[in-house]
Amino acid sequence: MPTPSSSALPIRRLTLRDHSACADLSEDRGWPREEHKWGLLLTAGKGYGIDDPGGGLVAACVITEYGLQERPDLGAIGMVLVAERHSRQGVGRRLMQHVVSAMGTTPLTLHATPNGRPLYEELGFKVIGRAEMLQGHFTPDGTHTGVTTRPATAEDLTSILQLDEEAFGADRTHIITRLPAFADQLRVAEEDGRVIGYAGAWPNMDTHVVGPLIARDTRTAQALLASLAAHSDRPLRTDIDVRHEELLAWAKERGLVSVAFNAVMAYGIAELPGDWSRRFAPLTVAAG
């Protein structure tokens, strides 16, 4: 029996049982397996994929919704991958068209690599910003920001959720409440007993990814980043909105180097909701 072409294969919802197949697909495209991240995305978001009759996945992506479950305020698309043996056959376009259609009128966002950007532009996504990926060993220089940081506790959750919704512009309770189990570190910055910022550092292969990083101002963001670095023996990686020029320069002076730039794109909205000035780095570019 002839093998059906990839254009005829059905698109289905992925579940946590597809975790290993998704990691295999990442590896197939030369990406790290990122099994820890896949686990979060497949439980907190909606995965879509195409099965390969020969085993594994032809393609996959994940969308994480924010706001009311019945009527989300925003959907973040990430981990759009097509197996090398099925590339350049229109599979990625068909999968993205399916997801955009399934989301109806919900505004969408994603971080695009230079390779992926042309496809997303064809589908109607517009570039609304840029993020710079930094990576390296953070070297403290002995200066102090004057901002107090400490490990987050269960009592901080209400304050963290409120701060996050103000900065992000949508309710992310289903993601934020997973952070204590997902991240190796979750820290808050406070002033006069009030939480003015929070950040997490989670394990991804041989690095700690810093994100989310939500803070009242640059000085608070610096204090949180430095405090996470002080409690990690791994290189740090983070994706910082390029408008935060002061934080980027400060981090580079302390050992982090520029690795890549991604375009922040949106569909159905001209700009992202919330307060970008307090939004320094996403949890992951795959989920916003």
C-alpha cells in the first residue's frame, strides 16, 4: 500500500503521552530535546500534531491560551516543528492554518526565527517587536541594586498573580501556579513588604532559563536576575525585549552574550496587551 503524502495526513490534538515523540521531533531538527519544557506546554497548553505512518510525528506545535477558558484574551503559539524528511512540503503552513482557524477570533502571538518569519507573514502575522536571546555565565561585580529579593513562598502567590496579570494583560493563573514545580528557583523582589517583581529560573538541558521576569523597573529586574544567578551553577539563558536597553547592556557587562534575535509577531492585534515596561522576559518564547 502506498504511503499517504503528508498533505493528506490528519491533524490531531497531542497529549502528554506524545511527550517523547515531541522531544524526538525537536532533536530531528537539531534543537535540544527540551523534555522538561514539552511537559509543561503539553499540560498547560494545547498541542497539535500530525502522525507519521512510519512512526513518530511529522509535525507539531503548541498553543497556550490566556484569560477566560471560554473566551481567551490571547493565544501564544510555539514549538512549530516539521520533521526534516517532511520539510518544504507545506506541512508547517497547513498546521499553522489549522491552529489559526481553531482559535477563531482569539488574538495570537508568537516569537519567530528568521527562517520561520516569512511563513507567519504569509498567514497574516505582523512583526510588533523583537527579543534578544542572551546566554552565558553571569559574573556579579559586587555592586548592589538596593532591592531586596528572597525565595517566593505560598503566601506570595496572590501578589505574584496580580502583578503578572497587570504586566501581561491577561490571566495566566494556570501557568504561574505551575512554576513552583516547574522552576528550580522562584524569587520575588519586595519593598516595604510589597511584592514589586518576581522571576523564575528553570532547567533546560545544561542551562537555567530565566523567565518569566516581571518587575516594576529595571533596577528590580537587575536584582532578580542577579539573585537567580547567585543560586545557579549553570549558564543562564533568557530572551529580553529589546526595548529594555539598560537591562541588556547591564547583563552583557556581566558575562551574558547575544545569541540570537527573534521577531515578536501578532495576529488580530496591533500590540500585545498589558504593560511592556514591566515585562522583561517571557517564561519561554514558546508560551509568552
